[in-house]
Amino acid sequence: MTTDPSCSAQRFAGAVDCDLHPAVPGMDVLMPYLDDYWREMVAVRALDRLNLSLTSYPQNAPLSCRPDWKPAGAGKPGSSLAAMQQHVLDRFQASFGILNCLYGGQAMHSEDMAAALCRATNDWIRDAWLDRDPRLRASIIVPAHNTELAVAEIERVAGDGRFIQVLLLVSGELTLGRRQLWPIYAAAERLGLAIGVHAGSAYRYAPTSVGWPSYFIEDYIAQSGAFENQLQSLISEGVFAKFPRLRVVMIESGLTWLSGFIWRADKTWKGVRAEVPWVTRAPSDILRDHVRFTVQPIDDPDEAEGLLRLVDHLKSDELFLFSTDYPHWQFDGDAALPPGLPEPLLQKILRDNPLAAYPRLAASVRSTEAEVSA
Amino acid sequence: MTRHVVATVDEIPSGARKIVEVQGREIGIFNLEGEFFAIANRCPHEGASLCKGRIVGLVEADEPGAYRYSRRNELVRCPWHGWEFDIRTGKSWCDPRRTKVRSYDLKLEQGSALGEEELRAETFPVSVEKQYVVIEL
């Protein structure tokens, strides 16, 4: 039993957990939210027999659930709100938790089926999670491969202020800077929603840039490469020039690749910037203003030391957001962040940075404070 | 300060350049539509022969896809890493405050206005009829 306060759960009190994964237990919970056509199709086409977990997180891979967070029965990891409360929300005394539902609906090839499943998932998240714990917020799941349907879903759901982000997979059908996706960014900017880019692939293409891997470990390690590509795409295509108030949160991206990335991106930009003249500042400057990263998994061996070096190199302590990545197995015990982080940096990661990244979250904190003082 | 006659005006047409050597330093002379400018032939980044790079215009954009092209032939791109330098000022586009190539004052002088000593000092024959590029160093 440790008594070192720097290792205890209490040090996370008040945190915003920016990456929680509620699992859709099965198609049956979505049925009430599907229309007659899709309800019949579920039966006729046996859609209820599909698992619809994203292939990027195979259910039995050790990373997909921390051993002591595994449900006792047959349920999927992350399918129980009570367990999520016990394991992270209550244990770390989180002030907010953001639900990023990784459900296969968003990856279906049929655009209409994807849209129907995303609608049902968002509605189920609202009723089964958001309504049952006031600390919870959620990302809107969208069929990103059909911009019109994606925007329609964002606009349908965004009236509920508890939806604070639009979730995209890091490997979908397109590089994320492409102009055909811009209506999604326009809607997000207009509605005060962040764009969350989460690890995972719709498997339209090989998950590595050199072909199909044989093993899970190859796929998993290659994710950070996809994040690099997407970050460069967002910057080069001018998404942040076009949408100056847009915030992008890279979720489960890993962090340490950023060091090499900004070095190469800034250096190369100086030589070829005429190709992308709307990129009027070094990519690292743009990144500091627009892009944030959840901290788990921390891919650094040196604990606090490594994170501090990264903060130093990136010239900002505002880029990292607290996350447990529940129920994925990224840390043991209460070591959601390495011990020994300076208190001001810790507070920024836990709370200030998430509130700055999510305008809707900041707004609800302000209105709660106003109620308290009234 | 010594004046150096480094070129005749007519050997550097508009949009062209000539690299000369003055007191052991290589200097690029550029003609921008009749205005002459001189910058060091040494990129402040890694020391490449900057003045041998491609002469380009200024590309800007207020938003993605809205290309704005101006100042044709007024920048030079380093042949090694492509950094752009303003031929008029020596300032780099990406980091104008800190990354600059040295620029030199020059004058265009009629041969008849050049002193005896200056005329003798140069390695090419100077005649009173022609106009010359003169650098003070």
C-alpha cells in the first residue's frame, strides 16, 4: 500500500477525463432508436449477429480491457455505467468524463446504414449514459464518409449541450484536410464542438502506409503514423486557416512522435511553403493554437521526466488533456499520469486544458458557477 | 570603404543575375525590371550558393485555394532547401526578423563618372560610354 500522495487517486480530483469508452452491449439496445425500415433490416439481414466492435480494438486483445476492469459476467468491457463510475469517475473524483463510443456503425460501407446506426448510438448514449450521470459528456458519432449525412447528424444532436465533440476515426476514407469534409468542420466551429480524432481504422485501406500487417501489434503501433499524416493533412490543406476557431483533439494518438514531427514539419515548410501559401506560420505554431492530445497511452519510458522534455520542446504546457482511456489497459492502479509532475502542469492537464479545448464544457462550468454564486 | 566596379549594366538584363567576387566575397547582382540589388551568395542557413537558386515571385493566400501571385522575379530560393529570400531586402520569407542574407548598397554609374583609380582597379576594361554597377565595400 503506497502512501506517496503523488501516486494516489486523490491527485486527480476535479479532472476532466477526456477519453472514456462506453460499449454498445448489442444491437438490442439500439433497436428502439431505429426506424421501421432499419429494425426490419436488422432482423432480415441478421445485423444483430454482428459484433460491430471496431476491428482496431479486438475484444480479446489484452489492451482492449484492463484485467481488473473486466466485467464479471459476459458483458462487454465498458458496457456498464456503474463499473465506469466505480473504476474511474468516482475513484479519480472526475468533474467530467467524455464518452467516445467506438462502435462499428460509423465504419459501415453503406452510408445510410452507417447514418442509421450513428443516430441510434447517439440517442442511446444520451438516454443510457448522459441522462444517468451529470458528469458525463459525449462525442457525436457520425458517418464521416458521407459529409451531408454527417452534418445532418451533428445538427440533429447538437441542440443537446452535453454533446461537445464530433468523433472521427484517424483512418477513415480520406485524409482529414480534404475540402469535401469541410462542411463537418464548419458545423463544428459554428456549434462550438471540438473535432475528436480517435485511433482506429475503417479499414478502407491498409492500416500501414506500406501494406497490410500480419499482426495486431503492427496495426496498433502504426496508429501514431496515421495521426502524423492526418495532422499534416489538416495543416497543409488549410483547415485551420479556413476555420480559425476550430479545435482538434487527437485521442489515443501517443505523444512522443510530436517531437520529431514538429521538427520535420517546420523545417520542410520553410522550403516548400509556396506550395501551401495559406500555411502562413510554422506548423508547430498552428498546432499549438488548434490541436490537443489526450495523454493515455503515454508512450514514454521516463515518466514525468519525458513528459516535461516534450512540454519543453513543444513550447507549451497547454497541449495535453487528461484521459484514462477506460477500459483500455494503458496503466495499472492509479497511475493514470506519471508521478512527479509539477503541480501547475498537472492542474493544466487535468482541468484547464480540457476546458479550453471544449468550449461547451467551459460554458457549462461557467453556468454552474453562476448558479452557485446566485 | 572602397568602390568596386563589378559589372556593366547591360550584361544583367531584367530578371537575370550575375555573381561577382569582391574582396574574396561572392555577391549576387540582380536586375528587377531596371532596379539593381546585391546580396551575398551565401545562404544564412547552411551556406549554400543562394544566388544560384531559382528566381521566383511571391506566393500568398488569404485562404486555401485563393492563390495570390505578385512581385514576379523578386525572390530567390536557395538551391539546397528552398528557403525564399527577398532580393530587395535580403530577408527570408519564413523568418524575416532573424534569418537574413546580407545585402549590399550599390550604385549605377556612368563610366565617365568613375575615378581613375577605380577604373584601373578592375579586371575588365571600362569605357566612358557604358553604365556600370558599383558596390561600396
